[in-house]
Amino acid sequence: MKSVTEIIGAVTEWIWGLPMILLLLCGGLFLTFRLGFFQIRYLPHILRQTFGKMFKKSDEPGSVTPFQAATSALASTVGAANIVGVPVAIVLGGPGAVFWMWIVSFIGMATKYSEVVLGVKYRKKNAEGDWVGGPMYYIEKGLRWRFVAWLFAFGLMLEIAASTMVQTNSISTLVKNSFDVPLWATGIGVMAVVTLATYGGIRRIGQVTEKLVPLMVSIYLIGALLVLIYNAKHIPEAFALIFTHAFIPISAVGGFAGAGIAAAIRWGLARGIYSNEAGMGTAPIAHASAKTDHPAKQGMWGIFEVIVDTMIICTMTALIVLTSGTWKTLKAEQASSMVAEAFGQIFGPSLANMLLSIVLFLFVISTVIVIVYYGEKQAEYLFGTAFSKIMRLVYIGAIMVGAVGGLQFIWQFLDLLLALIVVPNLIAVLFLSGEVRAITRDYFTKLNRPRNKKAEEERQMIKEAQ
């Protein structure tokens, strides 16, 4: 058993190293070029359509508002990696890793946008009248690869079970260490919350996430902002480190072991690619339920996710680690404690740990709620709505199993299963990129058409009056 576990671990580590980085990076670059760098050219318009319309209601076809769909997808991407993963990238790649994280995030916007566009285009109404979609639908309907679509759905359905256990174990362990609450008690509490949220379907989940996600993000960002204000004099130095050592190696200092350019690129790309789940295939499942009149319009909310997750939250984490100096004072193996140390400068160690524990608790709760929904949709696609209800019970049961640390051997398959769903999804998106480009062009053509029509009507009225 040990040798099998070691083999699985070695294979998984290799897949999620350079091969996966190259696949996601090259895929994002291809989509960026094919769409004409639209995420940069039309960024002001994208920001107006997302941040500028977060609370706008819609009467278009769909089950939830565009913002609710975006927060549902965002709930599964914003997590512990935003707090722990960024310091690890800085420790192993140096401050320059942050620059490459930004670059690959801009590239990933094209991937996320394309996934969401296809998710909305190929969505359909299920037996209960809700809009459903995702990679399994655009793989089957767009490419006629039914077996691949089935394989994707089956793999993700299994992956959600393992992911649910891992997530709830992390939260039960955190609560026990911070507040001395028994593992089983946390498991019961999480089960109750998830049950209440998921039994209302995507509409209930959307109502929960549109309140929970802004709350948890705001708590973290306010705390991070206070740390930055406290260390304001070091902000220029932090940006100088980021831009300088993206291209120049940095030597060892304090507990930091130093890093070359290759390490900065490698860890920056990894953090940027993995933090926002661009190419993973999960976001389209949530966005397919959105009330929207055009796939491209909802696709912009996919870009919104990348901006919030990576460009805002991860960047704030990087800045507080750099300005507080914890990346130099703590050793590499203590990278996960760097944010807590930085917060401790303002709030004191005890309050800082409590604050971060609450934030992480909210991050994990929101993630579990949404991924259970993702798992249900895979079960529904494969075996129908009745079976999806059974899988919901399985996932809720997995919460308790994971909370107490049970079936840990299944956790070994988590990243391997995830790789098996990422590859077919990204390949499908690349094959369907021509449709994404056509939809994007159609959107901007229609965007300008009403203005031209109105001007023509005005000219006609003037002509008739004369």
C-alpha cells in the first residue's frame, strides 16, 4: 500500500508540475491571441459590466443573477491557497514570482472567459426547470465527444467526494487548534450549514454566496489593508522587489534562501494558474445558471473572478508578506505562518490567529457548499436528477468522514482526478475557441448597433420634419 501511495504521489507531483503549467499557460496564450487580447483591450468595458453592475437585477433567462453566479464560482476558488500559497511562492521563487503571477493571470482571463461563454451557450433546462451547463455539455453538444464528456463528469463527481473530505478536515483541524472544538462537532456544524444551503438548489446557493463571499473577502482585505497602512513606508520597496527580481536573481537574506529567475517564473506561473482555477472546468457549471441575454456578457464575470481572486486577494497577501518583512524573518518551512505573523504586528498574535481562523473557516464553508453543487450536477448529467439527490447525501456524509480524518487513502487521488478532468476540458475549450471568438465579435457588434440605430432614427425624424 505504501509503494502504491508513493507511486501515485510521484505521478501526481509530476503532472501538476511543468506539464500542467505548460498546458494551462500555452492554452491561455492561444486563447488570448485568438481573441485579440480582448481582456486588455476591453478592460474598462469589462469592469463596467461586472464591478459596475454587481447588484443589478436581471429579467433575462436563467436561475440566478450574474453576480450570484459569479460569487458561487468565486466561492470555490477563494480559499486557503490565497493566504498560504502566495507566501510559499515568494519563499521558493522570490518576490519576482508575484510579477509572473500577474502576467499569467491576465492570460488566464481568456481561458476563464472562454469556459464561461461555452457554458452559457450550451446550457439547457433540466427536469426541475433550472438552467444547467458546464464542460460535460459543451464537450458533448459542441464536439460530439460523448464518451469524453461522460468521463469528465464521472471524474469530477468522484473528485468532489475526495475534495469535500480534504476541505472539511482542514476546517475541523483549524477549529480544534484555534478554539479546542472537537472534530466531530465541527463536522456536524458544517453538515448542517451545507445541507441548508444546498437543499435550496442553485437559487439558495446564489443567495448565500452573494452575501458570504463579499463578507469573507472584505474581512480579509480590511485586515490586510491595515497591515499595509502600518507598513506603508515599505510599499515602494515591495513593488521594487517584485519588478526587479522578476528578471534578476535575488540572493539569500535572513530566513530566505534566495531564488533565481527560473524559480521566480516557475512559482509565479504556478500560483497564478492554480489560484483562480482558469481551465479547471468548474466555473462554467455555476455560470450556466446565470440570468443573461448573451454568453459573452456572462463570460466577463469569469474575468471578474480572476481579478478578485488573483489580482486583488493574492496581491494583497503578497504585499503584506513583503512589507511586513516576514518573508525574510521566517524560514521556508514556516511560509504558511507568514500572513499570521504580519497580522500579528497589528492585532497581536492571539487576535491575528483568531481573525485568520474565522476567515479561513468562511473560505472553506463557501467552497464546500459550491463544490457539493458541482458534484450534484455531474451526477445529474450522468444518471438523472434523482441520482443527483443521492449523491448530495453522499457528499454531506463525506463531510463528517473528512472532519474526523477518515478514509485518508482516498485523498491521495484528489490531484490525480483533478488532472484527469482539466485536460479534456482545456482541449475542448481550445477546439471550440472559434465559437468563442464568433460569440465575442457578435457581442461587441450588437453593443454598438443600438447607438447606430438610434442615430439613424433621429436622422430620419429630422428628415421627415424638414
